[in-house]
Amino acid sequence: MQIDSKLLDELAEKISGGIKALGQVKGEAEAQIRSSLESAFANFDVVTGERMQVQEALLAQARKEIKTLESRIKALEAQLKQDDKKP
């Protein structure tokens, strides 16, 4: 049985057109989903990764400053104790 090449060409063309149409639908669907998610996330109090990194850096700096202040307080308390012992 011999298959007509014209028929094969038409089938290939239709399949190719269908695949292209699916690609366009996929792109449109992704854009709509992205838009919907962005709208949904805008209603929540969500922090971006970049903002989280900034906050982590600020927290690390604050912890460092607290440790420095704690050390200074301990040194001042020790000095006060020594001053209280002096006649």
C-alpha cells in the first residue's frame, strides 16, 4: 500500500499548525497565571528574597552591636564594683 505524499504533507502541515497553536496557548496561559499569582501575592504580606537578605544583614549588625554594648556594660559594672571597694 502506497501513501500519497500530498496527503502526508497536508497531515504534517496540520500537525505543525496544531503544535504552533498549542505553543501560543501555553504562552498565554503562563502569562495569565503569572498575572493572577502576582495579584494574589500583592494581597499578602510577602517579603522578597532581596528584602529578606537586607533584613538578615541588619539583624546581624544589631546582634554585633548588642554584644559590644553587653561587653561595655560588664566592664562598667566591674569598674563600679572596684570603685565601691575603695575607701
